[in-house]
Amino acid sequence: MAGAPICTSCNLERMLISIKPGRNRHDVRAYECPACHDVFRLVIQREPLVSDDPIDVVFDSPTLKAGAR
């Protein structure tokens, strides 16, 4: 889908009004028509997080390592 869904009654592009986390890495997105205020909900698979600058966690102190005493 290139953009937001089109309202079938008004033939206008709906506006994204909310994104709620769903199950199994999916989101529930709600789109509302600006004219008739009809709400359309769509379940979409969540995009994986991609970063050009990964953050590496390094434990320099032996007391911070798991199981160290």
C-alpha cells in the first residue's frame, strides 16, 4: 500500500490516527476519514528495527558480567 486507505463513501484519503501494538509483531493501525469520520482498522506486520549505527554493549567491569561475584 503506497499511502493511507481511501474512504469508500467519500473517496478521500484517510488519516492515520493511532497505532497500537498487536500480537506476534503486528500493529493495529486506525485510519479516520476527514469528512465522514469513519474509522478503518488495519493489522500490519511490524517492520524490523534497522540501524546504520548499531550500539554494542560492552561490559568492562567484571562485576557487571552475569554470574560474576
